[in-house]
Amino acid sequence: MNKTDLKPEDYSCEIILERTTEDKAKDPKFPTDAYNVAYSYEGNDCLDVTRSCKMANVFDLYYDKYGKGLKTITHGYGTISPNRYGYKTPVKKKKRR
């Protein structure tokens, strides 16, 4: 299997932001189960915001993808409940009279 063939869904993960800045990663509008992952790729330091119910899943994904380039995995700054993240309220229909 190629490193580019790895899919986050296979590891029960969702990448919210990829190769972002630290200011964007500190946004409190992310879910509480999001992690900040720091790694080096082709000599550049990168930061991703990834969500998963287990940190072990995030580690497995990034270690398989970047190997020894993985630096740190820390809890994110999100404040939204995971089951409410991305929820959109349904549009109310007009009542017929």
C-alpha cells in the first residue's frame, strides 16, 4: 500500500484542517474530540487539526503516513460537543391552512 493511498476513514479519523497555521488551529469552533498534529513533511513543519474518538487512531494514521516525521499530538482548543459539530438546523416548512 502506498502512503498516498491511506484514507483517514480507514483509521476512524476526519481531517478538519490540513497544513494550517497555529492561529487557525486554535479556533474554539472545532469539536472537543479534535487533536492538533504536528509533523514534518519534505523538510517543512506542518500542523493538522484531526478529529477522532481515540488518540491512538490519530497516531496510527500519521505514523503510517509520515513515519518518523510525526512530532506531537495534542488536544485541540475546540469547545463544541462532537455530536453537535456540523449540525445544521432543518428548515421549517410553512403550514398550510
